[in-house]
Amino acid sequence: MLPRFVILAEGAFSPSTSKTANACIRYRPERVVAVLDSTQAGRTAQEVLGFGGPIPVVATLDEAIAFGPEALLIGIAPAGGQLPGEWHSLLLHALDRGLDLWSGLHTMLGDDAALASRAATNGRRINDLRRAPANLDVSRGRLQHVRATVVLTVGTDCNIGKMTTQLQLLHGLRALGHRVAFAATGQTGILVEGRGVAVDAVIADFIAGAAEQLVLDCAEDADIVLVEGQGSIIHPSYSGVTYGLIHGSLPHAQLLCVQPTRETVTHHDWVRIPPLAEFVRMSEAAAAPLRPAPVIGIAVNTWDMNERDARDAVARAAAETGLPAADPVRDDPAPLVQAIHAFHVARATA
């Protein structure tokens, strides 16, 4: 079971800049006792995010201790996934106050001599969610004949809802009687699911192999495996991990995640996002040499739009692609649930 967390999101607790914090609050709210962000102190998670209820936002770790946390979770990912220097003393203080440390940064806290020593002295644990497993292999196409239906989320950009989309579909698919597994491929998904591999921390040659093994493990007791996508095939910074997931997980189908208000990819204004119908073709072409994987639905991220504009955006996505579309967080995810259900049934009876 997860410990009770105080989440460190200093200076960045918001709907768009604290992905790990937000997912933990949305899907494991009972494990969050407070959020640490001095710029939002005095508010609640509900007031900042629109969900999360009365979870308090506090200014200092000592204030958070009063709520009974058992661990400090780093809830944001600074540029490059590195530990900001000013946080080091705070983490030492957390260990001294009896807290374990949980982190999804590229910086391995357990490899920091001072933190490791202090943790040992205080009998505390350091859990690096992004630490890659040992003895990874390259992809060998072992998923060619897997019985489970594998569905991968892909996106027009990074940080666009690929993990959240899959998590929002779990309940609906299970309600239809399917055994469904979520294959977490990032530190936040691992935190929520309790297992997975952070593929962006894996040596490049083994990304596809790590994805392959993860899906094989998930498929042992599942009819449908929902694979968390990463990056985007057009993103100059992250396309490597995207293609590794496509080729390693060998999806039978894809869900395309989009955000209508984005015209260019994150941090690269010179890379324009193509029209949706074209992006669907591109995504299918990326998978096709290994296995046909049609895009069967569009997940539309409308968090930054009003209700009317959001409805119009979902309708446009459906019209432009001829595919079921929905915002699985804002609205009923049923159109996407039904798309996966229909695809799985057709495949199982073919």
C-alpha cells in the first residue's frame, strides 16, 4: 500500500505543471495529506486543480508534518528531470522528520551520498520510481501472438493526457466484464498503478524490449492491456521513446490524444502540429510495418476551454477524423470505452 504523502510541488502546483502531484491527487486522494507549495499556501487542491477536495496546500514542511505524512513525494518534474539544488536541504529535513522519500526524477535520490546516508541513519527508505530494472533485453517481437488486445495512447504532443486517458477508461471497460491491465511507462503511472517501467530512463536500445516485457507481464491476467504512451512521433526531444513504445508494445489499436489549443509542440514553436486526420495517418503508418494498429478514437484534452468551446472541439475532432471522440476527464468516456470494447470483441471473434 502507498504511504500517506506530503507532495512537494513548490512553485508549480497547477493543472498543467504538476503532473505527478495531480495524478496522485486524482487517483489516490486518500494517500495525500497535504501539498507543499508556498505560492499557493492556504488554498486547497480543489481550489487549485478543480478536484482533490479539501487536501490543504501548505507553505512549509513543518506545517505539513501536522497532517501525519509518512513520505514526501516529489510531485513535479523540473527541466531535465534533475533535482533543484535548493531542494536538497529540504529532503534532508524530511528524512530527519521521519519521512521516506519518493521521487520520479531522473536524478536518482538513492545515489546521492548525503541523502542515502541520512536515510540509513534515520531508518528511512528512498524510492526512485524512475530506476530502470536490471537485465533488460532488446525487443524480440514476442507480442506477435499475444491473446490480449493491446491499446496504446499516442499524442500530438507530450504532456497531453496519454496516461490520464487510459486511467479514465479502466472502470468503464471493467464494467463491461473485461479483465483490464494498465501498463505504466512513466513515473507517475507507476505511482498510481504500483508497477511498471519508466521507459524514458531506459538505455535507448532497450526501450522497446522493456515495453515488450511489461506488456507480456500485464497480458498474463488481462483481456485488454492499456499501454501508457509517452512523447509524440513529431516531438524533436521525445520521439525516440515514442517509437520505442510503438515498436515494443506492438499495439493492436491506438487512441490519439490531442489538445485543440496547441498549435505547436511543447518547447519547439517551429514544429507545427498537423491536422488531426493527417496525424491519424502518421500514427498508423508508424506502427504499420510491424503490425497494423488503427487509431480507433480521439481523446480530446479540453481542460483550458470553457464548456461550449470544449463541446465544439470534441465535435470537430470527430468530424475531422470520422472517429469517436470525447474528453475522458471532463465528460463521459463512454465513446472511447465503446470503441475499445467493439474493437476487442471484433478481434476476439475474427
